[in-house]
Amino acid sequence: MNIFLIEDDFLHREFIENGILTSTQKLGIVSEMHTISSIPSFVEQLETVPVMDNDIYFLDIDLKEILSGIDIAELIRRKNPHCYLYFITAFKNKSIEIINRQILPSGYLIKNPDNLDSISEQLLSTFKTIQEKEAQKALTGDIVLKNGSERVFLRKKDIVFIQTLKGSKNYSEINCKNRSLFVRYPISVLKELFEETNFYTNLKSFIINTNEITLIDRKLGIIHFDYGYELYASKKIIDKLLKHLNS
């Protein structure tokens, strides 16, 4: 789960970032924090970086930039209508514009410059709601894994391929569209979670989402995937995969 904070006031940004980190730590939410300091660079990256359903965006509405928080939210919503998107604002009169532009935010954090402590309570409540929603998603066919004392929520459609971690049969590397992570699960256990036909599990050390394959180079022994992933495999593995794809 990626969390993005877009706030141009340095003091407010630092306070909100600390509140986010405190809330996620308290709830045991596994996440990667992205505090945006260059808003133009972030907007430019939006064109090429995928937006996942479980990505979380906190946007200040009143950015002192060419684009407002509402403008950036509209760009995010065009890429993914399901991600979590929260406006940070001291202006309650912006809701009509947001509704008219059909942005459909997940909620609002009301920022009182004279009492920023109230943001911390709102953040904790927000992350509790997100945690409940992600747990519900997991009950409808996605995956919840334990990683130490934490829980990892994964959407199957976001998984590109999984492989046994080199040098340790008890760990696996899960490569998703926007991140990779290591989990303490042997791949034999993970294979039991994938019954979908697009996941090929009949390989000793790999689980492959065949929907994400873009090219198979048998001569060089490389399987190319979307999102820049490459998997080096023996001709025996590639032949087995090709046979499955052609069957």
C-alpha cells in the first residue's frame, strides 16, 4: 500500500506526515510513505506510474501551484476511480466544485491552522476505515498474508509474478505492478491461493500471471512482463510455459 501526501505548507506537511506514520504504525498497516516536495514532478510521473486500487492520496486543496489539489485529484481519478483519495482543506465551500467535476473523494480532513492536533484523530479514524475496507476486499478473493506482526493486503490482479527467494526456500518474492516485497511463505503454500486460470502455478519456483506477459524470448531465456519486469528462465521452463499458453 502506497501513501502519497501532497501538501505545500512545510509545517503542515511535516505534521500530517508524522500523523500518518503514527496511525499506520499503531494499526499495523504495511505501507510506503511518499511525501511529495516537488508537485510538478509528481504530476509528470502520474502519466507513467500506475495508480493502484489500494493507493492512498492526501491532497491539500489550496496548493500554491498552477494546479490545485482538485486539479491533481481529477488526474488521479482518471487513472483509477477506486483508489483512496482524501482532501485536506480548511475550506468547506469547495465541495460543490468537487462534486461537479465528478471526482468522488473518499473523504475530507478538516485542517484548522490553529489546532492541527485534530488532524491526528481524523487520520487514525481514516486509516481504521481503510483497514476495514481492505479486510473486506480480502474476503472477496484477494489475499491477506502475515509478515511478522503485520498483515499484508494484496490484490491478485496487481500481482505480475512470484518467485522463490534465492537462497531461502521459506521466503518468496512477490512482484506487483507498483512494488515488490518479500514474505515468509514458501511458494508451495502460496500456490494454493491461486486457482484463477490466468495464474500458472505448475512450475517449481514460480507463479506467473499470464495476463501480464508481453513477450517470451526463448533464445535469450527471458520472459518480459508489463511494468518493466523481466524473468530469466531456462528453456525447459519457457517450453513448459509456452505449452500451457498454447493449450
